[in-house]
Amino acid sequence: MKQFFKDFAVYGIASVVGKVAAILLMPVYTSILTREEYGVMALITSCKGIIDLVSNLNIHSGIARDYYETQNRNSLVSTGFFSILLLSLFVLCIGLSTTDFWAYNVLKIDKRFLPAFVLMLFSIPCGSLQSYFAILTRFNKKSTLFAIGSIIQVLVSILISIVGVVVLRKGISSVFFGLVVSEVVATVFFAIVNRQFLSFSFDFTLLKRALLFSIPTLPAILAGWMDSSIGQIVIGRFVSMESLGVYSVALSFVSVFTLISNAFNNVWSPYLYENYSKDCFRSEVNKVFRLLLVGVIYLSVLLSLFSKELVLLLSNNGYVEAAKYIIMLCFPVCVYLFFPVGASGITISRNTKYIGLSYMFGSLLNLIMLLLVVPRAGIIAVPLCLAVSRVVTYFGMYIVSERHLQLNLPNYLFFVLLILLCLCYFIVVKEVSLIIRVGIMLLSTVCVLLYFSKSNILTLNSLLSRQKK
């Protein structure tokens, strides 16, 4: 458990650099790029998610599942590398040959944004390989090297983007060019870190085993993409690109939760596969769940109370409507953070089809609600539909997982989060004075500190002491 939190902290630092940089770049982008450009950038980025899925078939998850159990890691890792490389290059060729169809007929973007779309396509093989080698670095428990590689990638991307957008005035194409170059640099770095496992070997048996694990998860990943991206596409098609730009600003703010989510995801799978058979596993997971959920509740309240001030500070009056979307997005983003825990029993039992079914049901529900409600209610329906989808998906996985692990998690805390966010929404909409909101923040801080001191931290310290003995 001590190593779990140590790695969690290191991965968290790596995530902090990227997300803080993205937030700090927001004033630059919103002052130079138009709301239409900002919206198109978000739309193209959303499309990258679904293409990434096709380009790697989630093979890396199957490789990771067998990583600790295989006797020949060189063959396993090399098989995964060559599979992802060939598949991603094939997808790139298909994308380049059908660029006009996707850009003009499907996304309906203006021709001046076509170079940005093409650069996004070139990021597909780069991103797939970078992700694969980064996962291997995590499973080798080289958290410090993972953090270094991630920070290098962020710095390269930021440097190129700033020069392109601010100095050369090349628009959003500079952002995607920076993405491609940074992913190439990160791929080379992580490949060098894992070079001892690479060889000219390919085992179809290992690939088949990896695919049998990963393919049933594809519907889940597809559904996850739909949940996170289909709302933006619907806004772009049924409302406007300018409105999509405003909503994307709200998404940028709530992406602060990915600081926790990325760090948690990076350590959860290795921890789960190594420790699920231990007697203390269930009690440890319960403590981790409580600690993180109370933490994100506190973060949600702070972000919601001062959402308007943050939007004005980091953008301008043209994006002030993003403040209320920030509050509404906090709940579904927080629920999504705990999906890996909810799916623990499913992954251990290898019944990954239930992950796909849960994701797909929640996602289809989200899509249906979006198409029915957004044309009438506008953007405000998007985070509400997303919240329903995330709750349905989480509990669909959790119910199945309980049959295998019996974690008995305190899910009632999600209801507490929902109530507090509703109160925050009322406070912000009614424009309650800053002094009162600061007072609420201080009270919330005291309550969280008392909770930690009386329960989670004390029990965690006790647990670590027993482990040392």
C-alpha cells in the first residue's frame, strides 16, 4: 500500500505538469483564437479518440494483463509492439486517403482547418506507440522515468504550440503539429527505457490471447469515447462551433480531475493484478476509495464555488457561460474517475464483456438523450445526459464486480457529491457574494481535514505500521 501511494504521487506530478500547462495556455488560446477555432480544435481532438481506438484495438491492455504472468516478456512485448505499429500505420493510410470525406462530409469543418485534421491523423501511430511504451514503463514500476518522459512530452508540445500560435500565427495547426512532434519524442524516450524487452520476435499465440482479452473491452472504450466526445459533436452539429468553444473551456477546467484520474489509472492495474488475492486487499481498496472520493468531493466544491472567477481570470467575458457548465460537469467526471474500481471484479475474472455491455448501455442512453434533448434545450442538456450515462455505467460494472470481489464500497458518497454540487450551482447562479463563498470554502476545508484525521489517515497509518512489522 505504501508503494501504491508513492507511485500515485509520482504519476500525479507528471499529470499536474500537463494539466496545469493546458490551463495556463487557455488565456493565450482564447485571446488569439476565435471561439470557432477553439471549437474546431476540440472537435478534431474528439475525433482522435475514436481513431486511436481503431488504430490499436486496445492490444496494450491484453499485453499488460499477461505481463506479470508470462515467462517470456521479450516475445510478449515485441508481439504487442509490431501489432500496434502495423495496425496504426494501416489506419493512417486509410485516413489520409479519405481525408476530404471525414473533414467535409462528417465533421463539416471549413477547408482552412484541413491541415490541422491531417496533422491529427499523423499523430495516430505516434500516439499509439507512445501509449504502449508508457504502459510498459508503468508495469516495470519505473514511475520516475514515466514522469520524466511525460514532462518532456508536455514541454515539447507547449513550446511548439506557443511559437506557432503566438509568434507565427498559424492557428490550431500549430497545436496539432506540437502534438505529433512531442509524441515522437516521448515514443523514442519510452522505447529506450524498455529496449531490453524488444526483439525481432512475433508470437501469434500471444497476440491471440491479448486480443481475446482486449477485443471484448472495445465496446467499453467506444462507449467511453461516445460519452466524453459525442456531446461536443452534437453541440457542433446542432448548436454552433462558437458554443462548442465555450463548452470546451468548461471541459478544460474540469480536466483538473484527470490529475487524479491519470495517476490513479497508472497505478491501479498493476496494484490490482498483484494484490487481489491477498487477505487485506478489500479493506485497503475500501480505504483508498473513501480517501479519493472525499478528496474529489472537496475539489468539486472549490472548483464550483469559484467557477465564474476562474473563467474570467483565464479567458474573457465571451466564455463566462462556461462557469455553470463547469459545475454540472464535475459530477460525471468524478464518477468516471472510479470506473476502474467498479470494474475490478470483472477484469480479475476476465469477463470483460460485462465492461463493454455496461459502457455501451450507458453510452447509447447518453446518445439517445442528447439527440432528443439538445436541439430543444441546448448545451445545458449535455452535462446532464453525461451524468446519467456515467452513473448507469458505473453501477452496471459495480454490481457484476461485487459477485467476484465483494468490495462493499461506500457508494453513498456519490449522492453526497450530487447534493453539494446542486447547492453550489444555486449559489453561483444567484451570485452569492464572494465573502460568503470563501466562508463556505473554509468550512468545507475544516470538515474534510477532520474527516481525514478521524478516519482515513489514522486507519491508513495503522495499516502501514502493520505492514512494516
